[in-house]
Amino acid sequence: MTTAATTQDGVTVLTVAGEVDLATAPALETALESVLAAKPEALVIDLTAVGFLASAGMATLVAAHQRAGDTTVAVVADGPATSRQLKLTSLDQVFSLYTTLDAALTALRAR
């Protein structure tokens, strides 16, 4: 699993690629902590390139959302490997879920 943080139009985007499971969730947690330490106004976690999202990864996303404080958190997930799990576990009710990065950025800019 790899992560990369960028800023697009004032929104921090953490792009995640690969498999997020018990072995890689700690690396995701570290990346999220680093991004949140800068206290961005908004954070998009882009899971578009994630091929597998285990419960450990979902728990890491929830924990980051809880630690975010005033930072608005959105997740980009589309397809059976990510969005399906998030919807089945009702995590789409915890944070805003979008099917594309552009949709997430547009929604966050409108706030």
C-alpha cells in the first residue's frame, strides 16, 4: 500500500493505493495522522486505487474521522472493493462518500 498527500484548491487529498488490511492499516494511520496534524480545513481520502479494504482499514478511517476535529473528512470510493464495504457497514453514514475525486472536491468547495 502507498499513500501520497497533495493539496488541490485548498483541500488536502490523501491518495491511497493497493491493499488496506491488517498489515498495512498502521501505515495508513500514520499517513492520516501526519495529514491531520497540519489541521487542514478539509481532507479527502481517495480510495479509488485501493483493491482491497479490510475491516482494519475501515477502522482506521473511522478513527481518523473521529480525530479530525474541525476538519471536514470525505472519502472517495467506487466499486466493490471499497464503496460496497463502506455502505454495507453503514460507514457512508459516518463520513461523506463520493464516487469521484472531482465530486468530493466540488462538494467541499461549496461549503
